Amino acid sequence: MEQELPTRVVRLAEAQHGVFARAQLLGLGIPASTIDSRMQRGALRRLYRGVYALAHLALRDEAHWLAAVLACGAEAVLSHTSAARLWRMASVPVDSTVHVTVPHGDRRPPGLTVHRAALTRVDVTVHRGVPTTTPARTIVDLAAVVPYRTLRAIADHGVRLDAGAVRRAAARSPNRRGRAALARLVGDDGSTLRSRSGLERQLRRLALGAGLPAPLVNHRIAGDEHDFAWPDHRLVVEVDGHAYHAPRGARERDHERNVRLVLAGWRVLRFTDTQLDRDHERVVAALRAAIGDPSG
């Protein structure tokens, strides 16, 4: 197959999950006639108007997301639930369509949901090779399209967010839908968004301050990543922000993870951000009881 395509095309595809735009090929000096002949021979397949994939490749999600962005123009970025999936945010609603945000224009390729918004440079980035909204901007976009319980669950389960970054991203779009949900999420009603990294640092400080052994952080066990682990004591600790806001599906996934740990011979403790803030002694006592006397 590679012999049927110019090397420049193969290298571009390798760098872009197997997909590319016609404009990119023309920019590499590939004649339009060559592109068309490779299409006719079956070396390329059309995904959207002006966007192709290497015909022999099985495309992953990143390829489909990048193809959608390419189909919407040079300034397009992945957004909303699609960006949340790219960032591997948990509890994201199932959505079969790909969401893309563009600053202007009327290009709306079939099968895509295209949003129009003026994004600043700090609201966009490239992640896993796909132009996308940042995590903070993604949360701002999701606030306009998902219920608050779902938004809270996404913020609480597995995504590391900076509350200040979310506030700043929201301030850059003051007239967007979802303002009330964002205000509630980042603290106007006392439900302050706590980044998981911040919660993890807090528990680590409590453990080390109590003279307990240092845990492994974000350790993989039984196929899942867990916040803290003490392998010598077969103990896992998970830290949840406002876990009671989580929808049933998220809670069920947490229970399934716990079952896998128990079956693998581990014990599990779970703490909320409120417990870490207001009940240090009980948290430390629970860790001591589970780990035992580290000096003994």
C-alpha cells in the first residue's frame, strides 16, 4: 500500500492517526490528479468532503475526531462531549455524534454537530494529536448542554481540573448558557470545585504528617487507576469530591471497581473532600487502622 502512495502522504498519515485533508496534500505538493487517482484505486477512502484516510487502516476514535475537525476548517477544534471523551473525562453522556466548534463560517459536514464560538488561544490546545478545547473550556461548554448532576459527576470522577481555570474560561464567555450551573460548580453555593490533584495532595499530606508510609499515587491495579495504594498493606484509598452528586451510572462503576479490587485481595477506603477538610482525625485514624502501626 505504501508503494501506491507518495512517501510524504504516508508520513503525514502516520502523524495524524491515518487521516488528512485534501488541502494538506496539496500543500505538500501532491497534485490533485494524484489524489483523485489514489481514490479511484482504493488507496484512499473519503471520510468527509476533502478529508481522507488510508484505506487499509482501522481507524481509532482519535482518527474520527481529527477527521471531523479537519472537515470543519483550519480553526476548528473538537468540543463538548467529544472533547470530554478525548480528555477521558468520566461520566460523559453517550453521544454518537462528533461535536466541533468553529469561530465562523457555515460549513456543516453531514453527521457532525457544529457549534459557533469565538475561542481565545488559552481555550484551545492539541491533545493526543487532535485540536481541542482545554479541559476548563470543555466544562464551560458542557454546562450548557448537560444537567448539573452530570456536570458535577464529570468534574468529580477522574478528571483533574483547576477551579480558577474554569472560572476564567467562563468569564471569557459571559453570555453563554449554563452560567448558573458553572457558578454552582465553582463555588457560588459552597460546592467549590476541587481538583482531584488538590484532593490527592491533601490526603498525601495527612498521611505523611501522621507518620504513615508514603503511598503510590495513581497506581494501576486490576486494570484500573486508583488514587492511592499501599501495596505492602493491600490497601487502596479513593478520594471523591461531592460523590453524592454522582449519577447512578457513575456510582455503579465505582462499585464495580471496588468489587474487582476486593476479588484481587485489596481493601478499599473512600473519603470525600468534606472529610478531608473537616475531619482530619477520623481520616488519619482510619488509615492507621487499615495500615497498622508503621513503627511496629
